[in-house]
Amino acid sequence: DFRKPTTEEKTLFINTYKSDTLLTPNKVATQVVAGMNYKFRCKDKQSHTYEVVIYKPLPNQGKATVTSVQECKK
């Protein structure tokens, strides 16, 4: 289920998502794996919706990475 992201989750998004397309995360859903998957619902300046998935591994197992970015169809 999607919910409002916490300050920590917004910081994770800002520090991990690097792109020319400026996105603002509005909602997030999480999934526990060997680490954590974060599925962010975001909007750009034109109000297009995107889904950005970030994988954050367990501590001392590497850095968080963006695993997919997709524009959501209306």
C-alpha cells in the first residue's frame, strides 16, 4: 500500500535518484527483500506521474541504487 514518505525516505530518494528529470516523491510503498525495495510515486513539473524503484541493501552491503524508472500511464 502506498503512503506518504517519511523524512528518511525522502532523503534516500534525493541522495539516490540522479537525473535531469526533476521528480518530487509523493507516495511510497516498501517491500522487504535482502534489504529493502522502495517504490516511489513521483510527479514532474508537468504533473506527469512516474514510478521510481530504489533498492537499499542490508547495512555494509553496498549503496542504494535506482533499479527502475517508468512513467505511469493514465
